[in-house]
Amino acid sequence: MDSIFHEKQEGSLCAQHCLNNLLQGEYFTPVDLSSIAQQLDEEERMRMAEGGMASEEYRTFLQQPSGNMDDSGFFSIQVISNALRVWGLELILFNSREYQSLMINPIGLT
């Protein structure tokens, strides 16, 4: 590697900049991350519909804004996790059992 890639922060696109800096290149755009967020939104709608499309919970869910993205440039941790999977990478949550086992033995990957 000849140099370190650094994508300067613009607006509130923290997820995009974080991913591109981690991957060392311009791999994700806001449009790419929005597409992932929309896929997640659709999956959530389908799962909520399984409980009945006439249910109060489903109607309330449909009235809420997306929890995966907003107009400010926010993208959820689920969007970031799915974006990393494109590269065969897995995001390990801080409070997960897997992370806790790594803290016990940080060199040994489980």
C-alpha cells in the first residue's frame, strides 16, 4: 500500500465515510447505503405483515419513518453490517458473546 486512504467527513454521512476509510477506497456511496437500507425496510415490512396486515401493530409500523436511514445521512448499524457482508466481513457487536470470548482470548479467533 503506497498511501493511506482517508475520506473526509461531509455532512452526516458517518457510515459511508467509516466504511470507505475502513476498506481503504471509495466503495460505498449514499445511494449504495440507501439501497441496502431500503432492502432492510422491505424485509421488516414483510415480517411485520406476517402478523396480519390489518393489525394495529402493522398499521402503526407503516406510519413510522425508516429506522435504517433518514434524510440527514444517518444509516443504522444493520446497514453498516450488511455493507460489510458484501466484502465477506462480519461486524461483531460489542455486547455479543463472540466479542466477550475475544476479550478473554484476544489472539484466538473463535
